[in-house]
Amino acid sequence: METVQFQIFMFSITLYGGFLIGVLYDIYRAIRGTGRKKGLITSIWDILFLIISFFIVINVVFSSIFGDLRAYIFIGFIVGFFLYEKIAGRIFQVLLLKIFTIINLSVKKCIRFVSAPFKLLWGIITKPFTIILVYIKKITVKFKNVAEIPKKALKEWGKYYKLLVKRDKS
């Protein structure tokens, strides 16, 4: 038989576990909120969140409560999560979102900075080819127009030929 003090201690530990799951959930939302929302990536993050939450619950239950599952243990996790959401959740979520947004922007700027010389080099290498391709397109358009002249002439001649044949018969 467990004492009431020990049960209160176990309940407070499960409150702490629920609080940890709330922190983990806000970290998950902040990471997911800064990136693009794609189906597979979001599913992977969801599964990762569930696995980590499961390990938090298992760790709290087996290390502190010795695997003894009671109804108040689950209630403690739920109440701990909701207490976190009501007390510290919004502040922590806004803070995390700002941190991850700054990290995301910093990484993008670093990638742009590192890739800038390569883009410049690529532009230098491809510029002559682009000029040549534009010149070739202009020439092919001219040849295409010249090649269409006989077709247009035959078409126009056919119209006038019909008019001339009708006049001769009349």
C-alpha cells in the first residue's frame, strides 16, 4: 500500500512529464511552422513527436513510478500538458517561433552567401553560350520566315488563280 505522500509525489512527477510533453509539442510546432508544409515531411515530424512523447512517458513511468500505472498517472500527464499550455505555452511558443525563424533566415542567408560565388561563376561560364543561343534563334526565325515565303506565295497564287479562272469562263 502506497502512502498518500508517495502518490502525491508520483502525481507531481507525471505533471512534470506532461509539462515536458507540452514543451516538446511547442518545439515541434515551432519547427514545423518555419518550414514548408509538405505531406511526407509533416508526417515524419508527427511520427517523431509521437515517438519522443512515448519515450518521455515510458521514462517517467518506469524511472520514477516503477511502472505502476494508475488512473491518476494518466490524469497527471494530461493535467501537466494543459497546465503548460495555459501557463507558459503561449510565451514559450512565441519565443521558440522567433528563435526558429531567426535560425531559418540565418541558414538561408548563409546558403545564399556561400552559393553567390558559384552563381557568379555559372553566369560567367554560361553568358557566351546564352548570347550565341539568342543569335541562333534570331537567325532561325529569319530563315523560318524566308522558308514560309513560297508557301504563302502558293497560297496567295491559288486564291488569285481561282479568281482568274472564273473570269475566263465567264
